[in-house]
Amino acid sequence: MSENLNLPIVPGAAPVTMHTKQGMFGPSAGGDTSGFGGLVESFAIGVPAARPYGGDFDTVADTAEGAIKGAGLAVNDVFEKVVVAHGEITFHVRREHLRTVAKIFRDEPALRFEMCMGVNGVHYPFETGRELHAVYPMLSLSYNRRVRLEVSVPDADPHIPSIVDIYPANNWHERETWDFFGIIFDGHPGLTRIEMPDDWPGHPQRKDYPLGGIDIEYKGATTPAPDKRRSYS
């Protein structure tokens, strides 16, 4: 399948995950309520890019890599891979180096990403050993540039260091990502739920969370399970 997609091979990069999805939300049982039950899509996640990346992306990458080397670290130990897709560049950072990279992107004079626009969780249950992703959109006001940092961790060990002391505005974003995805941000000053009740079981934006049949305690009603809803297939 990877040969059909003509994926590039970048030495030392993290593996590319292939996945085939059926229907809009990939249901495996019950009726498909999306109306797209016949849709079948095969795709790759995190295909690493090869140089040159294009435009300002090479400038940012060169500067970041130079600062990483200046800190006495090996670039391949810090970055798993670099992905360029849909006009965006994403640096996949190993979690133990996230704080170092965040400080470099903030403080390096030729980078100056003064703003981290938060952190978003993503759940890929089929990406074994890398099921949970945290994505950090970065904005440089000085140079009018945008990039993304991304950290992947296993569901069995969902720990990522907090960067709230580096980017204080990430406080509530880290709480929300913990609330909805179960990613634990070590060192956060108060990692508690922010939208769901404190005693809510589970993390409702994960793909393994039930789609229905859960009591809605505020209305005294229930949402029907998927196989009890009207099917459009």
C-alpha cells in the first residue's frame, strides 16, 4: 500500500502509519448514521518530508537545528521527523525535549515564536505505541510565521511535560486536552477538568469513547447508542 502512495523514505524518521477508514467515522458495528457508509479511504499519517521544505520552512528548520546543536543535542534525538502538508510544517518532537524546543522557538532571535496558540489533542487508536498526539500551533509575530510542534505518546504512558511556565496561556488548553483526551501534562500547576464534571468517567473526545447510550445527567435523558439510531446506509 505504501508503494502505491509513493511515500518518501527519510532515514531516521519515525515510522509512517497506514490506515483504511470506512464510513465517515469508521464505525465497526451498528448502523452508519452519517450517510457515508460506502466511503472507504486509505491514508498515511505523518509522512516525513525531505529537504528542501520550501519557502520560510527551511529558514525555520535551519535556525532551530542550529540552536539545538548549540545546546549540545543531536537533531535526530530531538526531532522524530518533519512533516510538510497542506501548506503547514510540523516538527515532531520527542517528549523529553519538548521544553527545550519550546524555549528555543520562543527565545531564538531568528525564530521568535512569541505565541503558542494552545495545545490540541488527537487520538489515533490504530497507531500502536503513538496513540495520543499533542499539537502546538506556534505564531511568530516578529516574522509573521506559523509552524506546529507535535508530540506523540503511547496510550499506556500518556505523559507530556507541561510548558505552562514557558507559554502561560497554555494553562487552560492543557487542562482541556487532559479533560477530553487523558493526556497528562507533568508539572502543570492545576491539572483538573475544565469542561466536564470532576467525577466524569473517561475522556469524551477519544475515539474509543462510546458514541451514545450514556446518561445525560443534566437533562435526565439518554442519547441512543449508534445501532439504535436511524441508518442512512
